[in-house]
Amino acid sequence: MALNAIQPNRDLFTSRSFWLLMIVHSPNRYLATLLLVFFSILQIRKTNKLCCTRDIFAPFAGYFVAHCIGCFAFIQHFSNLNNLAWACFNLSTVVSAFALSVMLDKDDILSGLKLFIIVESGVLMAQYLILAVKFGTIFVFSAYAGAGDALGGTLFGFSSPLAVSLMMISLYFLFIRYSDNSVKNSLLYAAAAALFSTFPGMMSAVAVFCLTVALVFVAFSVRELFLMEISRLTLFVIPVTFASLGILVFFLGENIEYMGNIFLLMLNFDNPPIKILAIQKYYQMIASNYSYLWVGSGLGNFTSRAGAMVSGQYFEHQPFFVSITPSTEMSKFILPFWNRGMFNEMVGGSIGNSMINEPFNLHLSVLAECGILGFLIWETSQLIAAFRSLASNNRSYFAILVFSFGIFFTNDWLAYPNFALVLFMLAKASSRFRSQIETRSVFSKGGLHE
């Protein structure tokens, strides 16, 4: 019965969303970005109308405006056009993902998400069984240190991005039941996505996921108590959810201890991990030149992936078309403590090649390269969308916003095509269309209008 409940129908295989999801989870994210841009342009030419709610548009607009400010700062602190070009390349991921998502039908997105979970579950389970047979144990993570990487990916993918995608999709299906009772078997899809999202072994994302679930339940329970409309479903789901999280913590005991060691390492100010050191270096950069404070150092000039790409330290094998042209800010503050050699060294004697051992942090990147002005515009747009979703009882979108806010501390995730597309797809699927913005295609005779 349970297997039949999650069986896809034939219409699922015609979902454009599913094939887009498979494309953006390719191991080469640069090729995936180019394909995303190509399909978005192709779709815009065919579409006469774009439609999205203001809640979806606000975070995108905030991020885009912040980068426009960063572009102005780049002109003020000119380094090399390679930095700006790679920053625009990364920004094209967000623009293309947003454009495609608002043009996709909600039913098509829902079908694509379901099929994506089913395909991923099959692939990851097959990989897990192969490792279990090979090592003769069901605890493959204990037997094989690289199990996370081996299990991480679709037929086209790899670990960390897939884990984050599955967690966001799980949050959507977990909380969409409250908003739309017509979504059948949502809890089954949520459970499958949550289970297999742990296989790649990205513990920082697991921590953010668990905190998000707890925060969403607390926030909306308080809201229901305040409005005196608490439901029986809430009374049932809350203890079940926290019991499930408790079981998860029990089986991930060693990983919880590992995360505790990371937290203690973050408090070691004498020898902090690279991610914390990057924040300290930001303050040193501001102290060296207060002109960086309001509009930043410019796109690609500090901690973003664009800056690392042109530093000669990010690519494993530097392509001939990427000149080694780090900015003054990157050379002075970031490169001295982060390079390919240090990235693989043990830090503090216990933490190796992990998220804490790299400088990427999207909040810091926007603050350092777009200044306080760009940072406040972007963060405010996220807060407005979160409060509006809380007020309208849109739990799925609120959960996605909370998770994305937390996971942005671990990486520049919006530079990844898979994250950007899944984020905006879920935002579109969660929308209610009570207030919406409609525009004609930019290629139509009428042009843009509200």
C-alpha cells in the first residue's frame, strides 16, 4: 500500500520541472548554469505572461538590487574584469532560476518534485546496498569514511548540493499539508526526502534542517495559540516530529559529537577555523578603508566564489580561460590564510575538509562585497517574506526561507544552479496567488507592465 502511494503516474515523466532538476544536479555546475540560462531564455521567448506573488519576488529583488550596489562598488574599487564577469555568471544562476520558476506551472513543479524524490531514493538506496554488501555492515558510514561522497548524487550529481536540495524538498512536503490538503501523500515524500538527504553525510545541513523543523513548529504553534485556533493535526504532528528528531539524534550520535567539536573549535579565538577567520578579516578590511563599509568592496573582490575563482586557489586544475587576477582585498585578507593546501589540512587537530574549513558564507559575501546598504536590502526582503508567510499561515514557504537563511552561513549556495532552482520552484509551489504580479514577455509587443 505504501509503495503504491508513492508510485508516479505516467504524466510525471512529462514534467519539465523534473528534467530541469536533473540537469542542475550535474557534477559540472558551470555547464548546468549555462544550460539553465539557455532554457530560461528559450522559455521566456515562448511565454507571453510571467506570474509570481510579491512574496516570491521580494527576496529575488533584494538579492538582485544588492548585487547592483556591489557592481557600483566594483567600479569604485576596480580590480579586474574577470572578477566582475564571474560574479555576473554566478548571479545569472539566480536570475535564470527565478525566471524559469515563475513560468512553470505549479502542478508541473509538484509532479517534478515527486519524481525527483523517487529517482533519488532508488539511486541512493542502490548505492547504499552496494556499500553494505561490500563492507558487510548496515553502518556503512562507520566502515567507510567516504560513504557520504559515494552515496551523494543522482546519476549526474554529487553530495552536498543534493543533500541540501532534498532537505528543502522535504520541508516543502512536510508543511504543505497544512496549507493545501489536496497534496496527497505529502508526509511520505517528506520522510523519503529527509531520510535520503542524510546519506551524503553533510552534518551542517542536517543541523540546519532539524533546527528549521523545530523553529517552524514552535512559531506556528505560538501563532495558533495566540489566535485560539490550534488544530488536532498540530497536536498530533508536534510530538511525532520531535520524537523522530530524537531518534535521528540517537542514531547519529558520533556525528553529533563531531558537530560539538566544531562548535567548540569556533569558540577558539586563538586558532579559529577559516570560516570564522574570514569574518575577522572582514572587520580588518573595514578598518583599513571605511569606504568599504556602505557599498562594499565590489563584486568578486572578497569572499565570494567569484573572488576565489580568479585567485588561482579555487579550481583544482586552473582552466586557461580563468586568469589569475585576485583583487587587492582578496590578496591582502583572504589568500594568506586560505588556499588549496590549507583547505585539505587538519584544522585544530580534529576538523578536516569540511564546511567550517572554508571561507564561503553568503551573508558575509553580500556584506563584504555589497556593503551594509546591499546587505540590509537583501536581508530585509527575506524578513518581509518570512513575516508575511507567517501571518498568512504559509508554513511551507516560511520553512524554506528559514532553512535557506541558515544554510547560507555554510556556503555561497545561490551560486549553485541546483539550490537556486529548487529554492524558487518551492517558493512558486508554496504560493497562494492572493496578490500577484503579472507581466507580459519582454519579447512581446506590449513590453513589461503590471
